[in-house]
Amino acid sequence: MRDTDAVMNSTLGKQYNHRIDGALFDLGVSSHQIDQPDRGFAYRLDGALDMRMNRRVSRTQTESSEGTQEESLTALELINNLSVDELAEIFDKYGDETRSQAIAREIVLSRPLSTTADLKQAICSITPTKYEIKTLSRCFQALRIAVNNELSCLEVALRAVHTLTRPGGRLVVLSYHSLEDKMIKDLLRGYGHERRVEKANKYAAHHKAKEEQSQQQSHSPHTPSPPSSPSPLWRPVFKKPVVPSRRELKLNSRSRSAKLRVAERV
């Protein structure tokens, strides 16, 4: 709630509280950024191990209205300072990499690493040739997500946008990997953390009521009903996400993992 309150107290929140007609989230990395070697996003280009979206963030800790913010770390610092288990967790959690432990161990043994080419060589040295591209893609994606704390930022933004949007307004989200898409689905279906707790409580209450009814052999015509769950905050416009057509894939191969979801604010 503190994060949502911070958004509402910002200039955007004060100006557009319940007044915007819609919001568009394009969660992809810009092709211009990917094609810049010094950004470090692409394994096919030799460059610095940076991967920060915003390189203007101070390297020292800065003060904010909510206290001290953590300094922005680069991929170089993560790669050269984290333990095997910490690196493996990043590759597994954010990249779904099944060989995360072995890759993390090889990276640690190959230290110090200075460039994206160094990281690529470490990963490929223990990866079968036919799996190299997919493995590199997963590992570089995982590091980028960790460096920029992308999923936490997305969660905060998704919670806040509901308050900024008027009833009937639209939310459009273009995501590019399964972790992002799962967060969007949970939001649109109302299955956030609170919703899951409500659903579990409803399930438990329902079965408890059935057990009590059978034990007491009550003659009452009314069966105790479980507590109702809160309504979802958004109503999906499409049941399934919109994905690129064959024609679009031929024109833009980077769109292959894109998923577009649209919802209306309840």
C-alpha cells in the first residue's frame, strides 16, 4: 500500500485520480537499447555488462521521501559478486533456466568477467551447441530483470493504475515473457495474493459447513453459505491474449513472444 499511496501522492496521481480513460503498458525492451553494445542487453554484441534501464541513477545511495533507496547495481556487479546459489536463483526464477546451478558455478569459476562476450563464453563453455541461443537468451533476460527489479516495479504500477483509471476505462498490456504475462493474468482474473487467500478461505469454509451439516443432520432448509469473494478489479475484454500473426512475425521476429491483453476497469 505504501507504494500505491506514493503514486497517488505524486503529480500524476493528484492530476489524474480516477480521470484517465486508459493506460498502455509496453513491457518490452527498446530495440534501440538492445542494439547498443554499451547497454549490455544483447549477447550477440560485445559490450559492457551494464543492463540498467536508467543509467542516470546515482551510484551512491540517495535519500527519498520514504527513506534511503538502494543503489542501482549493474550486471557486472551481480556477475562478479554474487554467490553460486544467488546467481542460480536469478537464472532459475527469472529465466526458467533448468541448468542454472551449473551455469552459475561456471560463471563464478570464470571470474572476473568484464564484458558480455566474457559472460557469453562462460555460459557457452558448458552448454550444448544446439541449446546455446535459448540458454543465452534466458540468462541475459534473467540478469536484466534482476538488475532493474522489473517485476516489483510492474506490480506497483499495476496496482496503482486501477486508482488512476475511471470506471469503464481500458488497460492494455503488451508483455514479452511468461513471468510478466502471469502477473497480468492474475491481476485481470482477480487472483492476486489477497484473492488467493480469499479463495482458500472460501474453500475451507465450504467444506467445514458441509461437515457440520452432515454431523448435525439438521432439518433446516438453509445450507450455510461460504463468505463471498471480492469482485475482480478488471474485466478482461478477450479471453485469450492477442499474439503476433505470421505476417508480423516475418516482418519483426522480435515480436514472437509478445502477448497483448486488454481489460476494462470495473
